[in-house]
Amino acid sequence: MKVTISDEARYGALRRACEITVDDGTPTLLARKGDGIQSLAALSLMRHSFESGALGRQLILAIEEPESHLHPSAIHRLRAVLTEIADKNQIIMTTHCPLFVDRTSLKSNIIVHQNKAVPAKDLKQIRDILGVRAADNLQHADLILLVEGEEDKRTLAALIAQLAPILKLTLEQRTLVIDSLLGGTNLSYKLTQVREAMCSFHCFLDHDKAGLAAFKKAEDEGLVTMADVTFAIRNGSAESEIEDLYEESLYSKMLQNKYGVSTMAPQFKGNRKWSDRMHETFKNQGKTWSDGIEKKVKRDLAKLVVENPAAALNEHHRGTIDALLAALENKLNALKQSKV
């Protein structure tokens, strides 16, 4: 005699006997949690099954409006999970959320309207059907370059136009747009806006405590990956900012004439970031230094870069800018291929 239990019966018995408790401060049965938590738990179990190979085969996962009942930050995390699952399995979802639009392959987005289902032709069509109202400067944008301040926006526009003719054309056509965060701490907020406008993006941030902290926060929230950022790194410096990449001779005369400060002072040498070195240089030469003065000096320096971008970069520290240009060209090429 042989006693067996079919897989179907075994699974059925486990479903009836198994209880899942979620501890989010107060341990509660999953069945008593909200719809959003239940959906995330189900997807987590599926993800584990896919990764462990427990299912033993590829599956088609159908999801209806995964954004329902979820906090916006949870939607970003969910998107990352679904992207991982989609590497080896097919996912079909219905959604009204622009964050789930596939920008890498527009034709994989199927628009269902007036009892017809057709592949999307372009981004504008998807925006219109979802009711997305992008800001005027994003209407035709394929790629947004996010920078920390208005001076960075001006100088990078000038440098891009000088160093990369292809990117210069995309700036003129508004398919590439440079936008200011008005402070690195606004990165997460701005990234949410850009994603809701269904634009691809790249970030250029200072390589200092503030820039690194802003990136880490956005990364933890599932808004950005390391592939989406270029830091302004000066060789040999633990911290640096975009001003560290400029040629000292570009602005030394301006500092002497306008502020009575010489960059020949020993305080301006060394490996600290530019604003720290400039702070000590001003103080050593009997000048006051404040946030307002720092902004004014950076504004004056940005004007010089815009006026003479060909001579602006220090040849020993321009690797960061070259890497940024390459990243932008690669992303624009990938977006162009997605439209073919």
C-alpha cells in the first residue's frame, strides 16, 4: 500500500493552516492589514519564490493597478521589485500610474481606450491618456539633467554646448533639459516630480556630505540608482564640488580685482573642497565670509565659465565632466532606440 498527497492537496492544506503575522510596530495578522500591505506581501512571497527557484518555471504575473492603496514612496519600491521579477518572468499589469510606464520600450505600453487596445506611439500619447500635465520645460523632454543650483545649471549648459555638439543640439531641441534642485536636499522631491512627468533623468551632484546624503536618501526611497548619478569628484580630495573642477587662472584675477583676495595664499592650496578653501583664504586676508558672500562669488565664477567655457575646466580634474557627457549620450541613445 502506498499513501500519497498530491501537490494540489498539500498546497490547499497549507493555505488553510498557515497564518502570516506582520509586525510593523503592532503584530497583526496579514488578513487584517490593508489592501496595500496585503498586495506587497503577496509580491514579496512571489519574488522569494522566483529567486529561490521554488516554482521551477517561468510564469506570467498579472497585476491589476498595483499602485492602489500604496503610499507614493512604496510605489517606487514596488516598481523596483517588479523590475527584478520581470528580468526572468513576464509581467502584465493594468495601471493609471505614470511611474509604471516603461520608458525603455514605449511599444510595450498598451493603451486601452474606447474598447481598443493599441501599442503606444509616443510619450505624449501616454501622457494625454493618463492626464499627466508636465511642466512647460518638460513637455518635449526625453532626459532631465538635475543639478544642485542655478549656477550649476548655467555653467553645465555652457560646458555641454562647448564640449558635446550632439548634446548641444538636444539642448536646443529641448529633448535634453537641465533643471535645478535649488539645493541638494530637494533631490527626492524633484525626482518624484520628474518620474510623474514620465521623463528619464540623470543627476550631477557635489561630492560632499550634503550631496552624498541627498543621494543616499533618494536611493533608500527607490528613486535613484548609482547609474543615475555623476558626482563632481576632484582627484585627491575627500570632498569636492563643481567649482573644484575649474581652472584657477579663470577666476584668480576676478577675485583679486573684485574682492581683494589672492588665490596664491597657502590657505587656498590643499585637498579640501573649494568653498572650504575659499573660506579660509578670505579670512586669512582680512575679508569676511558668509553664505551670502559664497553665493555671490560662485555667481561671479559661473559667469566667467559661461563666457569662456573652452578654458574653464582644469585638465587634471575634468574626468567627471567627461563621464557626465558620456552618461547623457548613452541615456539619450537608449531612449532613441526605444522609439524605433
